[in-house]
Amino acid sequence: MKILLVRPPRIKQAITLSNFMFSEPLGLEMIYSVFEQNHTVEIFDMMIEKLSIEEKIRDFEPDRVGITSLCIDVLKVIELSNKIKACNSNIKIFVGGTQALLSPESFFEPSIDYVFNYTTKDNLIKFLNNDKSIEGVYQKENSFKDSFPKGNNEYMLPNRASTLKYRAYYSYFGYRPAAIMEYGLGCESRCNFCLRWRIEGYKEIQIDMAITMADLNAITESTIMFIDNDFLSSREKLSSFLDIIKEVDLKKNYIIYGSVKGVIETQDLLKEFVRLGLSAILIGYETFKDEELMNYNKKITADENFKASKILKELNIDVWASFMAHPDWDKADFKNFRAYIKKIRPQITTINPLTPFPGLSLYEEYKDRLLFSAVDYEKWSFGQLIIKPSKISVRRYYYELMITYLYVNLFVNGNTKMLKKFGLMNVLRIGFGAVKASKNYIKLMING
Ligand code: B12
Ligand code: SF4
């Protein structure tokens, strides 16, 4: 059987900095490694490809096409499925990924045959063998009415070579090329605005060591981004990783997501990690207000944010700081927020309007103030204002966001160090992201 695995193209509406970079489609690389045992498989990454889906279908002639998805991709996935079926109605289309896990019903469409609510080696193999009783998969044949116990995605060994022709394009934090991988799953913090612990579970689970070792050996890029929700969730976790890279003498440039609490509690280990290659951290400071941090269930204070930022500066670790603009902020709040960022001085700052994704308790809390409905999929990109501001107009809110974005990314952030480290082109790429994001904000501001 011939199977094509597709990542949809980027959508213009996703306007935050992280949308201007993209990494390898790790989920598809995992599916590939299961399917390749007995079938001919190809990954078609439409974030890079110039060919249209129709051209690819004519050229490769697949029997089945699998498509990965985030919330913002829903309309694209449906459009692609319609186009594929128009080329050849015998092709079976199956959809998986984050959106299929969180809201599978978005894909209950005539052109889609299977929706993988969660993905495991077992259900992938049953799918290939045309087994009718696959757990975790909704089937058009059954009018998508299948019922099965709740389950989780399985972390499988990806085949990194499956994306060989694209790998030079994959980047992270200005480093290109960069690979992404996960060392541990889940997050025990359970912040109430966050989908991540809902996707991976609220228990930290160590990934099978055999998978980790095989994967570390397979990665050829000199930069690895660890996409664990909190790489610093415990001293044990960090120590065990440091032991591995010391033992195998793996000399790489590492980037991680880490929590404020983790930075404060693992300072000494972080120092050693820097010596072994840690160069940058993505950290959720979220806000400058204690009251908001408390409401978000973040279990940190604005002072602790500041403390973590000082530690990271002392350790010479580059920081990508992420904040959420609260819909109740007024002009003075934005001003105070800019002053707070000036004190913290990260290398890159992203500011997303608070986004209460469907399924979160925040969604219920803000239901009456939503500017868009749950099925306006492309709006749920973290870049758009989703909750109606209470103290200033929508137009003014976008204006404040744009001014803050430009101010912090072009004037306040510690870019000089980045320039030295990454070179002009990489910094321009990231800076361009900031400018492009602001151009989008101007459009949104005018449309008000
Ligand atoms: C790393 C990451 C990024 C990285 C890299 C992503 C990439 N590959 O390019 C960066 C920073 C670039 C990024 C960007 C964005 N991201 Co992001 N990202 C993540 C993160 C942390 C991990 C994703 C991941 O690779 N997981 C590991 C893989 C193995 O899991 P997976 O893809 O789900 O695959 C499993 C199954 O789903 C299945 N599967 C996947 N695809 C398919 C397809 C088929 C056919 C089948 C059968 C199965 C299947 O196989 C795997 C089995 O384990 C998640 C949070 C999380 N913990 O999930 C957010 C997350 C997915 N991102 C999110 C968002 C919103 C974005 C952006 C839109 C933000 C923005 N506006 O800029 C952009 C999207 C643009 C883009 N370039 O893709 C949201 C999605 C919300 C939603 N409801 O859809 C998440 C959940 C984070 C959050 N804060 O809520 N992201
Ligand atoms: S620590 Fe980070 S990943 Fe974990 S729940 Fe909070 S925001 Fe989400």
C-alpha cells in the first residue's frame, strides 16, 4: 500500500512569532516509522513544498492519505481532503494530531474516512490491517458514532530520515537546522489556561529510555529543542538527563521549555547544563500581576519571575519569554507591563492575548465575552483577541499590543547578545517575525 502523510500549509491568520518558524512534524515522523515496516510511505510537508496537493496525488498515487492538524488547520484539512477526493475518490483519508485529540468532531466530514482521536502503535497497525474494531478511531463507515475508552497518544520512535529533504528548513529560536524531541511527557502544574497537560496528561511520565537513546543517536542536527512542557519539573528529571549526555558525551546545543519554579529550584544543575550545551530557554512568565498569576493557577509570583530572570542572566542563558495579555488590561496596565519587561529583558518576547480554548474552564468563564465562536477555527491561533476587552476598545487593545510588541522586541530585548551568537540573518528572521506580527496587528486594529 502507498501512504502519503501530509502537514497542511501555514495559515496567514496565525500571527504570533512562533508561526514564523516551524519545526519537523514529529507526529508524522512517528506514524511513518510504524507504516514503513510493510508499506511505501512519504511525508509531504506543505509548509515547505511548492507542489500542490493535486500534483502530489497524481505523482505519488497513494492509497491512503493521513493529515495532521492543529485547531487553526481545520478548514485547510477539510479543503485538502476535498481536493484529494476530487482527484481520486478511492483514496482513504485519515486525520490525526492535536485537534483530532481535543475536538475530533471538527473532522466528521464526508471527505474524511477516519479520525484518530488518539494514536498508538496498536491502532495504527489495526488501521493498516483494515481491522474494524480499532480503539481511538472514529470511522465514517459507522457515521463517526464509534465509542471507545479514553486514551492517550503514544510517544513512538520517529524516523528522522523521513523528512530528510526538508530538515534544513526546520528551526527553533533562531537556530536552523534544529530537531525537536521529548524526554518526558505530561505536566503536573495544571495551569488553568493551558491545553498542554490536557493533551499529555497531568502526570509526568518518563519516555522509554530505549526510545530516547535511539532518538538521540539518530538526530544529526547540532541543535535539539526539547518540547517537554517543563524540562525543569524536577531535579531528578534534569539530573537523569545530564547523566545521559555526560555518559554518551553528546555535544549538542540544547533548548528547553522550563518553568520559573524549575529555574529557581534547579539553579545549580542548570549551571552544569549550560556547560554541557544548554543555550536557551522558553519560559512562561505570563503576567506582571500577582493576582492574575494566582487566578491562572500558576503557583508563582511576579517577584519570582524576576528572580528567575536574574538567574538566567547570570547563567548566560538566552530567554524567550512568553506573556499573556489579560482582556481586562487598560492603557496603564500595558504601560506597567512594558516597564516590567524592561526589567526582565529577555532576548525574545511573545505576548498572546489570553485565549480560553474550548474545553478549558476559562472557556466557560469567558463564554459571554467571546468575540469568536469555537468553530471560527482560524481565529484560535493565540495571536487574535478572543475575549472582548472590558476597559478599552478592541482597536485600542490591538494598538497597545502592537506598540508593546515593537517596543519590547526591537528596543528592549537583549538583542545584541543574540546578534553576536546567531549572526545577522537569524536575528533579522526573528525581528522580521516581530514586524510582520505588528503588520497583522495594524490590520486587526483598522478592522477593529
Ligand atoms: C513544539 C510545538 C510547537 C513548535 C513546533 C511545531 C512544529 N512542529 O512546527 C512551534 C513553536 C514552532 C509551534 C508553533 C505553533 N504552535 Co505549537 N506546540 C508545540 C508543542 C509544545 C508540541 C507539539 C509536538 O510536536 N508534540 C509531539 C508530537 C509527537 O505530538 P503530536 O503532533 O500530537 O502527534 C501525536 C498524535 O497527535 C499523532 N498524530 C499527529 N499527527 C497525526 C496525523 C495522523 C494522520 C495520525 C493518524 C496521527 C497523528 O501522532 C503522535 C503520536 O504520539 C504543543 C504542545 C503539546 N504538548 O502538544 C504545542 C501546540 C500544539 N501548539 C499550538 C499552537 C496554537 C501553535 C501555533 C499556532 C502558535 C502560533 N500562533 O504561532 C503555531 C503553529 C504554526 C506551526 N508552525 O505549526 C497549540 C495547539 C492548540 C490547538 N488546539 O490546536 C499547542 C497545543 C500549544 C498550546 N499552547 O496550546 N508549536
Ligand atoms: S507549567 Fe506550562 S505546560 Fe504546565 S500547565 Fe502550566 S503553562 Fe501548561
